[in-house]
Amino acid sequence: MSAAIAVIGMILVPIIALVGIVVLDGNAKAVETGGAGGLRNVPVEFQPWILRADAACPEPEMTPALLASQLWTESKFKTSKEEATSYANAQGPAQFVPETWATWGHDDDGNGDTSPWDIGDAVMAQGRFMCSLLKQAKASGYGGDPRGLALAGYNAGWGAVEQYRGVPPQSFARGETYSYVHDILTDLPRFQGPGLLEVSGSGSGPDALRRAVARAGTPYSWGGGGPDGPSTGFCDGTNGYLNGQCSANSTVGFDCSSLVQYAYWPTTKLPRTASEQYGATSDRGVSRDALQPGDLLFWSHGGSGSIYHVAMYAGDGNVLHAPRTGRVVELQSLNSAMPQGDYFGATRP
């Protein structure tokens, strides 16, 4: 709906703000999924991409719930061409017209096609566009909620925001932009779920786990990340590739061991790789039935010299980790996080 008219809105043709409206089934419902890193009422196939788009934006006003509420208003999470194409040719769940898509669309899901119909491509483009607009809104000096200004820019084009020095009034474009902003901000609580994980207790383990949980949704990047946070990684001929293309060198994120290093730093300065982290903590081994939040778990192809993965115990039989290229920092069952036969042991830093 809105991104479909963003380019047109920049040349200030107010009535055209209506052309992005998609006619949808009023009974369409999102899937109730419970909490997922601060999200609820979002289809499972959208969740990781929303979290990833949020993590990629440094603006604090960006939240997963804001992106989710916007997607609901845009398309009700519809992905078919029949249900998510407007008569202005706005396309996909985030409603981009080709002109705007050419600026913001990338092959984020690595399938070889940059498409507004691909959930990953669409949500990441939405996130990039909104992130840029939030930055622009805060620099503008206009009054009001920066989120409202950014949403208005997404819907009607930044030119309309400049014209009114704020969110356009109800008299603009029959109230389309005004209602768009109002509805998205009003619906935010509907999509705000509990945090991915509530960590209780004190001490280095729980403290490190809380620090790591705050990075849920951050993309996996082989060789990326460190004590200061996520960063781009690299490809080494075997690792860091997605669908045959090097992904790590353009992905800001963590790999499994940099997430752990970041979580414990600076209180405990663990080394960089999973194997080194095991070596630095192996004298404090923990049996599987005595695990506590923040303990490190290791997987190996055979012996301490072949350790290839590390995760943090999150309680209740779950781990928090950065699994592999194409995934994000996420919570998983210890039994399914990695091949069970590769489980090597646990330590307490």
C-alpha cells in the first residue's frame, strides 16, 4: 500500500496517496504464535525476517512490533499475487512498486532472485526503507513521534511530510496517510510479545545470557562479531556461503563463538573460537543434568580438537545460539540445536 506510492508522493500529488490500497479479506488473520523475541500474532515464516530487519537497524525507534504492525496494515501478511497486488501495482507483503523496489530491494534470502514476493527480501527492504526514514525523521526537526513521521514517509513519500512539516492531516488524500499512521501505532500492542527469554538470577552466567538474549534475531555471519558487537564476517572457501554465494562478507552479525565472547565480555574475556573457548574452560566441566543458565555447551566431530559449535544454556532444556549461515541468534531445544551424537560436553566460564 504505502511503499507503492512513496515515489509518487515525493512529487506531491496528494490524491495519488490512495493508489496503494490493497483490497483484502476482512477476515484474514495472522497466526497466533505466542512470543518470539518480542513478537506475537505473526506468521512463523515472517518472524525471523522481522527480527533480522529490526536487528539491522541502529535506530532505537525501530522495533519488531512496529514492522509487524506495518506489515499487517500493508497486506495482512498476504504473499500471493492475487491477494497482495494493488491496482497501482504495489506488490508483495510490504507493498512496493517497482520504482521503489529498485532502490530498497536486495536478494536477502539468497535464492538468486530479488523479489518483493519473497518474504525475506520484502521484509528486509521494508526494514531498510523504514530505518532510513526514521533517521530522516529525527534529523528533520519536525515535531511529533519519529515513528509517525517515518510511517507517513513510507505511505505518502517524504515530500508530503515536508509539505506539512509533520504527519499529513486528515484533509490530505482523504485521510489515507493519517489513518495509516494512526492504525499502525495503535495496533502495536497486538504484536508485542514477551521477550524471547526471561532470565532470572544473578552472577556471570545469567548476566551473560541476558546480554546475549538482547541480540536475538541478529543474523549469523561466519567470522563476524566480537566483544564490541556484531560485524561483517568472511568466507574461507567452506564457511560463510549461502546458496553458493559468499554471504558473510556482507552480513553484519555473529557466529556461534563471537556471540558467546560478546556475552561474557568484559567480565570474562573468553578467546574467539569455540575450540579455544572449550580449552579455556574445560577444567570447569558441567554434567548435563547440572546445567545452569549461561553454561557453555559444545559439539564436536570427534574429540576436543574437532569442536565446531558452542551455545549457551538458557534453562528448561533450551539453548541460545547462532546456528549457521542463513539463520539468526535464536532459542532452540538442546536436543535439536545440533546433531545429538555430536554433543561433546559443557563447561562453566
